[in-house]
Amino acid sequence: MTGPQRVRRVVVSLAVWWLLLALALWLLGTMLDQPASVAQCAASSAFLVALGEAGDWARRRRRAKQES
């Protein structure tokens, strides 16, 4: 896969995860009768996505070091 196509794929993937997680947090808060604003849920989901991506990056880096 070429550079621009790969970047576009990663950006779309992260955006979809972010939106789905924000929706899930908002729905969960609504169901538990502790609603939060959509902006609060979006901020929380952005943090969780960034944390997950950092963990994935660290895992791949550690695995690459072990293989070499």
C-alpha cells in the first residue's frame, strides 16, 4: 500500500473507532442515568483511543526488538 493510501486508511480507522467509542460512552451514561454531554464523551474517547494506540505502538516496538 502506498503512503497516502496508508495514511488515509489509518485516519479513517481512528476516526471510526473514536466515533463508535464516543457513542458507546454516551449511550452507557444515558442507560445508567448518569448522562454526560457528547463533548465530554468525545474527549474521553479521544483519550482512550490515544492510549490504545500508544499501547499498540509499544507492543509492536517491543516485539520488533525481541525478533532482532
